[in-house]
Amino acid sequence: MWLLQPFNERATRLFLGVLLACLALVTVLHLAVPAGHPLYVSAYTVTLLGKYLSYALLAVAVDLVWGYLGILSLGHGAFFALGGYAMGMYLMRQIGDRGTYGNPILPDFMVFLNWDSLPWYWLGFDMPWFAFLMVMLAPGALALVFGFLAFRSRVTGVYLSIITQAMTFALMLAFFRNEMGFGGNNGLTDFRELLGFDLRTDATRLGLFVATGLALALGYVLCRAIVTSKLGRVSVACRDAEARTRFLGYRVERFQLFVFVVSAMLAGVAGALYVPQVGIINPSEFSPIFSIEIVLWVALGGRGTLYGAVIGALLVNYAKTVFTGAMPDAWLFALGGMFVLVTVFLPKGVAGLLSYRLKRKAQQSDDSSTPQEATS
Amino acid sequence: MSFISSLADRDRVFDFLVPATSPVDVRHGPILYLEDVTVTFDGFKAIDDLNLTIDDGELRCIIGPNGAGKTTMMDIITGKTRPDSGSVWFGSRHNLLAMSEPEIASLGIGRKFQKPTVFEALTVFENLELAMAADKRILPTLTARMSGEIRDRIEEVLDTIGLVELRDGPAGILSHGQKQWLEIGMLLMQRPRLLLVDEPVAGMTEQEMERTAELLTGLAGKGKQSVVVVEHDMGFVRSIARQVTVLHQGSVLAEGSMDQVSQDPKVVEVYLGADPDEEAA
């Protein structure tokens, strides 16, 4: 079974082991250690970590298309936001008549706009299975249409990056409009419960954190299974020599479309896990800057490794939390500085540093040069 | 009436029921047939009324000065460029002008480009694996597994092209000549009927050239591949060619054995005469 293939790799087992150990550690430190103890992890921190993990899943999705397929998407924030909106719509419907206006069907902002019935695209979002399906299908459908048009016309490279930016910008403008029926610039908020669990309790927050961690683990394994399959090697072939791959008889545009859609769906899942933890989804998630930031995480962590994307997302967002707390004005300078330093000194990102260290270690233990080097 | 009775004829096998194992019909001899082909780029006739026939199993060299239309001819055969007029047939059944690039590739026409393009990030073995004739749709590719049969085929080709020791190294570290052989190996993985090879020995050392000549002459033959080589290097052409075609300004100037062709006064004038060193050699 190709999905189980990654478990044969040492690196994947190591990654999953570390991730699951961290999840368990945080859970224990949150539940078993008394509040006030220096090792205690507060519910606030748990939610913050959960948010980082959803960003990490998003970064893995971006690395799948950028690192292995060579498509620099500067619009993955759009898929993330669409997944988030699908989740937000479900959470809005769960509020029921407990909103400010007490309307059992219409969310508050619709009552405020004097709408008398739900728009058709809100129907079905009271059912969790439908909403969770939409979390993947909505971004997947957008990626399918967008990718079909772009890849069929053989739009790649910097042109594709630019139109993905345009796509997310256009969606941001559209979602800002009140008439769109997604809450305008306030977005969707005031969520209460998810599947019957009160979102404001610490137990639910911990549950969401663990669920996000597991989703990251599953997403990582899925991506790893894709990149280690023959399809992954075809993707790398498309990345490095597209015309050559086409000439071997592979329909490059279909491979690009497949991987792009899978990646968009993963981004949607990340968005859906992000929304209940931060408690709001609004059009700012569509902003082009956010999509560029995701690419920065991946670049910092190390492109084309998947675990590098996770490291990058966690590092940058942790740094962002620290900096915006201590010196809010300095954050953008710090981000820019980090990016410059990493590109100059660590062209393969943090992951490159790790694998370089591992290689050096292997070389020291085995002093005779490998046959690969003998021929180069 | 005869149509209806033909439907009742139990010995008749309908075309669509014939298994597509070897779709190329070469019973009439030629595997590739170009007739009256003309291509114009912005008023410039790159190919002018070209007629060319390649027999099954033949090794043919095509020579000609720069701009003679050699690469354009390859582009037409592989579907990259569409001619303004003329017809191109693969065997006597397949009209190549009505097919797309991937369709032509999967039919068994392999092309080696002038500049070697191998997938540098993948290993030599993986390069060959991707090139293999297989179901190249998405889901079969995703779930594809390495069977013993596939492994044997890859080993066999590795042996043919002499890269067995380098199988697990990335293709990016190969020398220029080794990359050319790997490319030829990738073509062989597709079990092609016709190999189009564009300037295989450009930039090769003397030794590498000899090996390449051995490799190419070993590939052509009845029941194996037909090989078309476009080459500038006269010494190399002389060492491998049985049949030589000289192109000039988009059409065939002369055709025959190397000796016949090199004595043709027209050829001497437009091509061989232009380079007296080569002529002396």
C-alpha cells in the first residue's frame, strides 16, 4: 500500500515520534502540572501552539507544490481561508438562537443586513459532515478550476506566482463586500461550540490542539507518501525539466493539477483547524502578504524536505509572537533580516543545516569516500 | 448485402478487437514516411517539399549545414511543429499529423535532444524508471510498485549504456558523455520503434565517441529499433552510417552510402566542401 510507504523511512518515523512526543508532553504539562508551576502550560499557550501547528500543516501543503513540483504558489492563503470559512460557516450555524438578535437560522450579520433567508450557499452548513467535506472540497474546487486553466495554458514560473497573488487578492476584495454573505470585513466570529463541545473550555482547546497535531501527522504522511511514490519522482521531473517530462509521455499539466489540488485541500484542512482556535475568520487571511509569509516559512525551514516546512512555520511564528509582544515595530525588520541571513548563509534552510550535520557525522564515521564522490 | 454477410462471417476479426500489442504496421517496409512536407516560419521555408523514407530496422544518418532543417524535421515527426502541407506516416497506419506529442511518444517514437536533459536531482536508476513504458496516468503512477520484471529491464538497459556502477548516484554528477548515454537509455526504456538522435557526439571525447558508435549500431536492426541520427561530425557519420541523407535548404539534396554521397558534386559544394579538414579526414 503506497500510503504506508513513508513508515519505512527513518526520517519519517523520527518526525512522527518527535511530533507525537511533543503533543503528549504538552498535554501532560497542561493537565498534570498545577497552575503556577514553572513547567505549567496554560490554555493560552496550548491554543497558541495549536495555531502554530495549523500553520505548519499549511506550510507542508505549500512545500508539496513548491519544493517537489516547482510551482511557487503565492496564493495558498486563499485555500487556507476558504477552508477556514467553511468551518466558520458551520460554527456560525451552531450558534443558533443564542446570537444577539436571537434568530434561530440567520447569523447575526445577516439579520443586521435585513436579509430574510439564508443564501443558497449557506444551506447544509448546519450538518457537520457536510461542512467538513466543504472544508476540503471548496479549496479543492477552486484549485481545480484555477489550476486547470493555468496548467493547460502552460502558465508556470513567475507568471503563475503572480496570478496566484491576483487570485487571493481578488478573493480578499470579494469577501470584504457585505453582499457576498460572508460577514464582510468583520468575517465570522462569536463561535460557541464545535460538535457539541464548548469552544471556550480548556478541555476543548486541548482537544483542538491535539487534533491539529494529528492532522499535521496525517498530512505529513500523506505528502511523504506522494513524494516517495513514482508520482513524486514525476513531480520532481516536472520541476526540473518540464518539456522533457512531457516528452516521456507524462501529461505534465495533469500531474501539476493533481498535486496542486491535494495541496489546496490540505491547506483547507489547516484553515479549518485554525479558525476554532483563534475564534475568528475574516478576509485578512486572503491578504497577499499572508500568502507570501507562508512561502517565507518554507524557505526558512528548507524547501523540498516537508519537515523543513514544519520547522520553518514553527520557528517564524514563535519568533513573531515574541517580537510582536516585545518590539511590535521591529517584527518586519526581524522577518526580513532572518530571510536575508538564511538565504545567504543557509541556502537550503534550517533543514539543510540539519542534513549537512548528519552527513558530516556519517562521513566522519566512514572515512573512505563514497563512490558518488569518486566520480564527480 | 455483402456488408451484412460480412458481419455474419465468423472468421472476421474487427479492427477494434485486434489487441494493440504492436500497433505500428511495417509490413510494407518503411517505418517512417514523409511526403511533400513544407513548413514556413514567417515566410522562411524551413522545410521545402521534403520527402524521406526510413525502413524498419534501418540506421540512417542525416547531415546538412546549419539551417538545413534537420531539427525542424525532428520537430515535425514528434508533433512539436505542424507542417503547412504534406503528410507524415508512421508505418502505414498512423498519421502523425493527427496526433499529439504524448500520443506520438507512446506510439514508440523516442527523441534524444541535442543538449542532454536528464533529471539531475533523480538517480540514474530513477531516470530510467520514469522513462519506462508504463501506464502514465496519475493514479497508476501514484500506486506504481517496482516489480522484478521492471527492475530486470532497468538493469538490462543500465548494462547496455554502461552505467551500472553509477545507478544510485544522482544524474547531475554524470559527465557529458554519460548523460548522453543515459538519455539514450531513457529512450530505450520506452521500447521505441524509432529513435531520433540529435547530435549525439557533440562535445564528446574520442573514446566516448567510439562507445556511442558501438551503442547506436548495436541498437538498430530488424525487429529492434530504427535509428535516425542527425550529426555534424563527418568522422562519426562515416563510422556508423550505412545510409546517409543530405539535407539542404529544407529538402533532400542527396541520398546513398557515405562514399556515394561524399563524391556527389552538389554535396561537396554546399556542405563537405565548406570544411576541407573534414573532407580530408
